[in-house]
Amino acid sequence: MAKCAPPVRSIGLIGYGAFARLTARHVGPHFEVRAYDPALAPGANVAEASVAITELAPAAGADVVVFATPVESLSEAITAARPHLRAGALVMDVGSVKVLPAKAMLDGLPDTVDVIGAHPLFGPQSAKHGIEGLKIALCPLRGERLDAVEAFLRDELKLQVIVTTPEQHDHEAAIVQGITHLIAKVMVQMEPLPTNLTTKSYDKLFEAIEMVRYDPPEVFDAIERLNPYSADVRERFFTLAEALRKALADRDNH
């Protein structure tokens, strides 16, 4: 974001859950970071020493404002933050779906701010050894800040940046995330799972399960219920799985 005009000196995080804390650790060396979370008192000590926990106004008044709230509560957070946003600020979200947040931001934010939807395609588990080389999707919605944001993420944080639209993002994420989380949910319910006599393919599957098993329920809900394409993908998956189950049962009975 160093190439943005006006220059970016501060980032405000609205919501300070697990992903916001991960964000703060990586952007803290580059910017002043203010964070607001209703569960934290202003001035509270957090593990990320460079982060100042503030009231809503200072966080929402930063040069770049990142909504790190559950998708379902984004509109409410936008309404609360709107009076404190600075003209010329850049506003982003980091939700797992993009069509719904894009509409919420374009409808709810003043036209004096630039808007980019973002989805880091990783979380605290998959980023525990660092974020270099991981992917992030960007959906430019309003303004001319995309190039500067892309340059910062690519050159400073070493992320792979994918520029897309909210619709294309959600269409692909309905399979990429939707099916992965469904399989993980089922496999977790089959525990205890083998950890000794395993194959490479099973190890990869187990690794995928571990990456998402501790995601908050809001993430699963957003992926499966708030993505407009997930229901059709989910139905197709279950239909094909049922057809396979029936074919196997028919063979067992002959």
C-alpha cells in the first residue's frame, strides 16, 4: 500500500478475531495498526504488541479500514463505522464469500471511499509457518487503488495475488471451499481417524482437515449458506455421492 495516494500510514481493523490478529502480525511492521472489537476494552494488552486496541472511531478513521467481522454482521459493522470513515480512505473486507460483502459495502459505504473486496485464501492454521507464497483474491469495487494494494501484497508480504470479480470468486469458492469443508465436517465426525498406517493421499486429506477443523462456525456458515452458488454445488456433490453409494450397494447385492 506504500504506493497509494494519499499515502497510507495507518490501518484500522474492525473486529479482532483470529484472522485479524494474523493480519496485524504481518502488517504491523509496515503501518500503525489500530483495532476495534466490542469484546476488548480500549487499551487492552494483546499478543501483538504493535497493535493499539481503540474505540471504534480511531480504528474506522484510519487510512485503510479492514472489516474482519463475520459476513453475516458486516452490514451492521459498516453502519456503525460509516460516520467515522475518512474521505479518501480505502475500505476492505476479508470475508470467505464476496458477492454479499461487495453489495453490502457498495450499498452501505459513502462514495468518498475506495472499496476492494479481499479474501485471503488461508487462515491461522495454514499460515502458521508464514504467509509467503500463499494466495489472496482481490475484487476491485470502487476507486483506483488496486495496483498499489496488489503491489504491497505481492512485493512486501510475498503473497500470490489473484484479481477477480465477486461472482467468479464465489462460483469457484463454492467448490474449492464448500466441498473441502463438507468433507472435513464428515471426517471429523468419524474420529478417531488413523494416524499410523496411512498413505500419502490420506496424509494430504488429514492435513486439509486439520487446516479447517478449528475455523469458527461463522466461517462454515458463510461458505455453505451465504455463497449464492454453494447450494447447487452441494446438491450436485450429494447427488453424485448417493449415486456412487447406490452403485456400490447394487454390486454388493449381486
